[in-house]
Amino acid sequence: MVTLVITLTINNWITKMIRNLFILIFIYFIQISPSVSSVTINKTRVIFNEGDKVATITLNSNNERDSLIQLWVDNGELEAKPSTIDVPFILNPQIKELMPNQAQVVKIRHIGNNKPQQNEELYWLNLLEVPKKVESEKNYIQLAYRTRIKLFYRPSNINEKSQSESSESLIFSLVNDTLEIKNISPFYITIINVKEKDRDDYRLIENSNFMISPKSSKYLTIDSRSYSKEFKYTYINDWGGKKEVIKTLGN
């Protein structure tokens, strides 16, 4: 997930209306092309297992200029300031200046009290990249990019089944035009699409990109007159890979 933060440095002759137009254009650009940040993370998610001393990610700068980066972890509050967030993780480094084409290893440490947990916990790892200011008399727009990836804290006592096995054990049931997808496992499960069988093909169900929390359900509206009560869904595993699963009602 990439969020665009825009800092404008423009002479007074450009009106407020034009500045707003620039912002709208760049927000649209981000929506159609999310991978614009020049500092990238080598993972799409981080799994921190209980008992591990440290987890790591690697940042890679593809920028032609120096970039200042800030890293922090939040618990789902997108707009919260890093200084106000209380999470059981510390990062090293938290602020770093990256040179062009430089790689940087970031260490993640858990500082919680290790009380027994029954379910996996979800946090978000944030990377804010601010390119170095250009010394120029010309007007320019400075863009800051914020990337968020999922950080899962996984207690050791929930590993009777793996995340992949749990993702393939979802229970599908149908009441009228509502499809219930039940996750009975202690894992968060990310689904990127659900399709219902329609004769010899599968039809995509709208709004079927979501995450199901541990021991909870997701509800989708479907056409209950489908030719077959068979479904196909795609989930994301621990390594960011995609896998398809075929399900029938009640299984």
C-alpha cells in the first residue's frame, strides 16, 4: 500500500486553484500506478514469530538523489502520528538518509510482555520517503511517499495448522443472497478475489478483496440462482504468493 504525501514549493504567482489541480492529478496518478516510490521494501509482509529475537527487512534506494526515510509501526490507525503510537515493536534505524542505489537492513524487535495470545496480531510497518530538496530557482513539486505493509505477530501456541492450511480451510455457507466465509483459525487470512461458478466458468464476486480476522466471518452478496454452488478464491500466503482454492458450500 502506497500513500502519497505532497509538499508543494511554488512561487506566489501560481494560484491556490492550480495547486489543488496538481494535487488531484498526482493522487490520480498514484491510484493507477502505485509502485512509484524510489525506495522499495524487499517483502510484502513481515511475519514475527514469538521467540524470535529479530526480524529484518531490506530497503533498496533506486533514487538518483539522497532520500530521507522514516520508519515506524502502527496498529491500524492510518492518520496517527508516530510519536503517539503505542506498539510492542522498535525499529533500528527509525530515521536514515539513503544514498543513491544504497541498500539498508532494518531490524525489527518485539518488546512486548509475551503474555499468552490465542490469535495472531496485526500491525502495519510504515516507510515514509522524502527526496532531498533540490537547490533550484525554478518551481518544483516535492513528493513524499508512504508505504505500508502488514506486520503479523504470531504466537507460538497457534501453530497446530500453518497459515496456508488455515487459508484453505475456510467454510463457505449461503443464506439467501448472502455468502458467509468463515475463518475458524487464529490467523489473519488475506483474500484477493472470490468467484462463483456459473455454468462452465467462474464469475467474479464484487468487493471480494479483503482480509478476514481470526475466528470471524466475511459476508458477500451474491446471486443465489447460480448454476452451481461452487466457488473459487485466491489467498495470499506468508511469502506474498497467490494460491487458488475451490470450495463447495458447507466445506
